[in-house]
Amino acid sequence: MILVTGATGNVGSELVEALLGAGERVRALVRNPGDAALPPDAEPVGGDLNRPESLTEAFDGVRRVFLLPGYEDMPGLLARARRAGVERVVLLTGGSAALEDMTNAVSRYMTLSERAVRASGLPWTLLRPRSFMSNALRWLPQLEAGDVVRVPFAFVRTAAVDPFDIAAVAARALLDDGHDGLIHEVTGPRALLPADQVAVLARVLGRDLRCEGLTDAEARAEMEAQMPAQYVDAFFRFFADGTLDESRVHPTVREVTGRPPRTFEQWADAHADAFRETRAP
């Protein structure tokens, strides 16, 4: 039995499908099992990763776990998993974990999560994906309003990766031998600017779209309306100050899965219906 945390999220939902497709038994950790949109063969289970004592049922009979970062008592959570008989953990973090910058809120929680896994006594694999291609879905409200997409950090190239590919690497790390103690840097095949992604969407949708960069002040105000200020500061340090480079392309997806990572064009084609539902006035 494999436990997938964040089972309805961008990566978790893809991973549940991949594991079921490989014939594995999958238990999906969700907050409300009765309301979760899961494949019929997945077993929903409730629990709160911030409360390890709530995970007794979730860990029962589980041997491998896909884990998200950033929870309050990661050492306690992992100790409970080990006592329950878990034999392998695959942890999802991100490129900023490598910075080990304890003054940066995002780098800090990812670093602490990785340290907890390393110290847990469990065999582990770390996945450090770069920006998700699915972040482009955040542009849907703008595309409903018109043909201009305004973005923060318009000058920053990222080797964004399809969550489908992150899940494919996670599945192999969970199922195959040879991944214990490894850090998999997971990227897409090319580093793109936001304007490059908008141009791809324009071709896919047949719309005359334009990308414009927000000023730092505009970007900060927009981001602070969506997340705590400490995380806004973290992203400004990453991308405005340049402490994090997400432009480097890694061969991990091909090496682990035997096929190349999906392009942004492929991601956009696969999700075109979500964008086609938007109509500029």
C-alpha cells in the first residue's frame, strides 16, 4: 500500500493515477474523504499532517509514502510513519531547499522538511521540481477579462515542469530500487520567460494575447493579497534579487522515466479546454 499526501493537488492527483495505472494499491490522504474527487480505485482516508496523531488510520498497512513539505511536526510525523512500518519516503520540496537559507520563509520550510526526512531513519528520496507549468492556470481570471496577461518577474526564465512529469519521477522513486538517498532535480525541457508561455497559449487558443510585466510595487501588492508577506518577501528575494536560479535544465525526467519531459506546448494542449472556457469581452 502506498500513501499519497496532497492526493487532490497538482502533483498528487497525477501520482494517484500513475500508481493505480501501475497496478498499485493507493491510499489518498485528504481532509474530507467523502467529498474528495478521486479515481474509484483509490482509497480515501482522512487526516491532518499538522497533527501526526490523526494519521493512525492513514499509515496502517502502508509501506511507502509520498510526502509534501512544511508541516509543523515533521519529525513526529516521520517517527509515527516509521513505527507504523513505512519503509520508504519520497519527499517533494523545491529548488530553494538547496539554498538552506533560514532567513527565507520558503527555503526554510523546505530545508527543515528535508532535514527531518534525512534524520528519520527511513530510506528517502528528495524531489526538487522547479516552477510548475500549471501555475499558468492562475492567468485564467485575466484571460476572462481580456487578452493581456500581467505577470510578476517578467524577466525571469524558469525551466518549468509539468506536474505529470513530477508524478512520473515520484512513481519510479516509490516503486523502483536505486533511488534511496538521491536528490532528483526535476525540470522541463526548456527555460522560458512568462512571455514565451503566453505566446504558446496564444497559438493554442487562437487568440491575440499579450504579456506585460508588473512593476515591483504592483507585483508586491497583488501577491500580498494572496499570501502572507513573509512568502512574498521570499519570492522577491528569489526572483527580484536573483538568489534562486530556476533556468537550468536537468535530464532527470528522461533518466528516471526513459522519456523526455513534456514541453509547455504539450501542457497547454492538454489543458486547452480550461483556457477555452475563458472568453475575452
